[in-house]
Amino acid sequence: MPSTLAAMLPYIPPRLARALLAHPMLTPMAEQFPAAVLFADISGFTPLTEALAQHGAEGPEEMTRLLNAYFSRLITAIEAEGGEVVKFSGDALTALFPATEEPLEHATRRAVQATTAMHALMGDFATVPTSAGPITLAVKIGVGVGTIAAFRIGGVLERWEYVVAGDPIRQVAEAEQVAHPGETVLSPESMAVLATPGAPSSLPPPCPGRSTLHA
């Protein structure tokens, strides 16, 4: 494995890493596949960022430590259910649960189970002591389903970007917008998929008749 590629692997989405391991040459790529999508946004980091910005060089370093601790918990819960983080957006992340080797319903249930674990793991961050004073943190999550379009684009000045698009991205954005801190909101499309009979017994059913799951 080329040393440059080996150094990149810990920092890129698993799906992209597997593609690069199979074909190390960087070229444009496009693919489509069914998946459940999870979008999680941390509530409380914006005022914390503003407060720590007043603390000089130590402020950004403290923010980085807090973000790393928070995201580590979230990533652990996502990966435990077979999810893959594909994008960080400031204090938010997007994860995919591909349904290429299992029914979309099963992938969606795994995404929902991951959100339950994420809320539980965040209990330690209900009140976080910082140099700017205690801050309350929670996570808001949206879940969507459908066909994902994934692209590897770029090449100019050897810069590349991995982009995911499709209707599930719209769904999670809209669902997360109406979620309150400590809640998961499922898109109507997600609820329709979960209403399909035939879930394996090892996966608990979602709350029937509800599109909002509380921590």
C-alpha cells in the first residue's frame, strides 16, 4: 500500500477507503446505493464557541478537546450499529447505513438504534465544566432513507472531495431542524420503511405511530 494512501485511511469515510484500497489511483467516481442516513447536530456548542473565543489561544484548543471527546462517543455508537461517518460539518456529522447487503428496513432500524445509544452516551455531557463556565450540551438527530448518490470529485491541485447527495439528505436536514435537543426525528419516508413487516427479532421495533424519539 502506498505510504500516502496508508496515512489517509484513518481520515476518510470507510466506503471511500475501501474503494481506494481496491483501486489506489485517484479518479472521479460516482455510485448510487440504498441507505439510511443519520444527521446529528450538537446543541450548545455555538454559545460555547463564542465564550471560548474570548480566552485567547487556549480557547480553540479547549474547543478541539471537547469536540473530539463528543464526536468520539457519537462515532462509537454509530460504528457499533454498522454505520459509517462520511462528513463532519462544524459541530455536526452525517453517517450512512448502507443497505447493499441487507433490506433497507434493517439498515434503518440500525440507524434508529444508533441514535438511542448516542443520546444515552451523551448523558456525561449534560453539564460540561469549561474555562468559560458550565455549558449544557445535547444532540439533535434526523434520520432519512432512500437512494444515496456518492461522488469523488476534484483533481485540481490534487484536491479531492467526497460528496453524498440525494433525497435522504433533504430528509435528514428537515427532520433535524424540527428536533429538540435530546430528540431524534424520523422522516416520513423512514417511518414508512419501518412499517414494513419482517424485521429480525434481534432488532427492537421503533416506537409505533411516532416520528419523534426522545432520549
